[in-house]
Amino acid sequence: MLKLTAARAARLLVLSFAFAASAASAQSTIRIGWLSSLTGPLSSAAIAENQGVQFAVDEINAAGGVNGRKLELITRDTSGEPTKAVNLAKQLAFVDKVDFIIGPVNSGESLATVPIVAKAGIPNLIIGTIDELVDAQKFPLAFRAINTNKQWIEAANDYALNVLKRKKIAVIGDTSGYGTASSKVAQDLLDKAGVKPVYVALVDPNKTDLTDELNKAKAAGADVIMPWSAATGLLARLFNTRGDMGWDVPIVGHPAMMAPTVRPLLNKPEYWKNAFAAGYLSTTYDAKGKLPPRTQALMEKIRPKLGKGEIDFMFWWIALGYDTVKIVEHAVKTAGSTDAAAIGKVLENTRDFQGSYATYTWSKENRNGYPDHAIVVNVAGSFKDGSFLAAPTSP
């Protein structure tokens, strides 16, 4: 009988611990923290994104998880409040000890939470558009899945200047932090193109009467209005004022211009005509009403969960939410673990990862994964089944 020496017993004990640890690791869940404003004034996009996030988690778990590990989604409702988002980000990082954090949904909250998540050393998938949210040096584990605000503005500027051939531009933003910053970026980009706006205004998003602003823009000779605000109420009032004035000047700007919530706020349906907004190739249908194949495939899979009828909100939010979880799956599969440093290496070396919302590429220097060519301009009043028609390519 083989004698068990003390040294051999110690080695066997170490091996048994290693095996137990490996087995425990294989069985432990991959914890995803999801910071989402499911209630409050910014909830409409978040609720749609949540549908995509939850669907992807359920789909992956039904297929056995990732490398044998199930996904555990820990959702925290920020209500759109930066202070609440900060407290919940700390909870996810230091109490729940999640492996990933997705969100928050809007840039105002993200500006407050990204440094906290970075300090905790947790990979953070960014879904806010403000450029300052990603920085490979300051926030090495923060990777953006959505487009940047600049990409929206560049697409709208290009449409106004080079398709509509308009040079006398009125830039109208709102007085929120987002509206003010976006108005400035729009003016800076126009300046680089050699165009100085004939009229610029910042308007309180709750202002009910825009007659003064539009009369001044018209008197200044504006031949296109470019609004940079996510406030759909303000944008609807802009359409109504233009329509009531009988001024058929084109409006080109923020994606919120074409939100379905604008329609019931219009005095007349035709007030939505001659309006174009930055949008997404993935949710732009062709003349036959067909979407790109990957978007169409996701829509067909998830439609039964949404009630089987026509989708009455912007489908790109669902596609974005779905893709964030698929990015987590890709990173863990490739890294072979949830080690944060390994995940960071995988993502910064990811090229042309095909999602439903976009095809993503990140690098060591660039943490913006959304490609420029995937931003398009849509017809504002063309909403159908969660998607939009491409804007004309000639005046």
C-alpha cells in the first residue's frame, strides 16, 4: 500500500482546493449591473433598452450561459437622477461586486458615475453620447456602445449643408447642460465648415411660446433650423410654431425630433413635414419596408415578447440594450474569464464585432465603438414599426 507522506498529502490538498475553486468558478454567475432610469422623465428610452438587455440575458442563459456560467442581471433604477445613480453605482461596485456595469442610460448620470466605476476597476459599457464619457487614459475600462453626440451633429450638418444646400442656419438649443453643450459643438463644427449661423438661441425646454425665436430666425434670413434638444415637448412646439407661421423652412437636427411621442403634440400632422433627424442605419427601412438583416432577425425574435403587434417606440433602443449584453458575452468567451484586465484587453482588440444595433470596433487609443457610416438621416414623420425611412439624398 502506497504510504502517504506529509509532502504528498499537502500536494493533494492543494490540488483539491484548486479543483474546488475551478468548479466553483465554473458554477458562479457572471454578475451584470444595469443602471437604468426605468422611472422618471428620462424613462422612455430606458424602458425600451431594458427590453433588449433582459431578452439577451434570458436568451444566453437558455443556451447554457457563457463558458458554462449563467448571467445574473442586477437592475437598479436611477430615476434619471445623477445623485441616485452615483449611490447605486457604488452599491453595484462595492456591495454587489458585479463583473460589469452597463449604463447609466443618459449622459448627465454617466458623467457622475463613470469615474466611480473606473476607480473600482469594473468594465463599464457606456450608453451616453457626451464625448467626455470615454478616455482611454482616465477610464481604461469604459467602452462606448452608442454613438457620440458629435456623430449625430456631423450627420445633420452634412445633410443641411451638402444635401439641402442650405448655408443660412439657425441653431436652437435648450438651456439644459446637454442642449447648451450640443449647441456649442454644432456651432464649432459649422465654423470648421466655413459657415457662421445667422441666428443662435438657447431656450428653456419648458417654454410654451417660440414665436419670438422663430420670427427672429426668419428675420435673420435663416433657410434651415437646426435644433439640438432631446426635449420632445419643446421640439413639438417648434414644429407647431413653424406651421402656424406658414413658414416651410426645413428643420434638421436631434433624433428626438422624430420620436413617436411628438406626433400627438402636433397641432396638425402635416407640421411634421420637411423635417429630418439624425438616426441609425440599423433601424432605417428601405422602399419595401425592410430593415437590415441583423435588425430584422432581432425584431422577429423579440416581437412576441413585445405583444406581437406593431412596435410603437424606437427599436434602436432595444437593439442597443441587446447588444450590450452580447458584448459582455463576447468579452467573457474570448477572455476565458471575468478578470477585468483581461476583459479590457479583449475589448480594446475587438474589430468588427457584429451586433444588431451596430458593428463595433474599439482600440487601445479609441473607446468609441460606433462607426461613423452607421449614422444616417431619417424623415421625421416616417415612423413605422419602430423604424424610419431614409431622408432623400437630393433637395
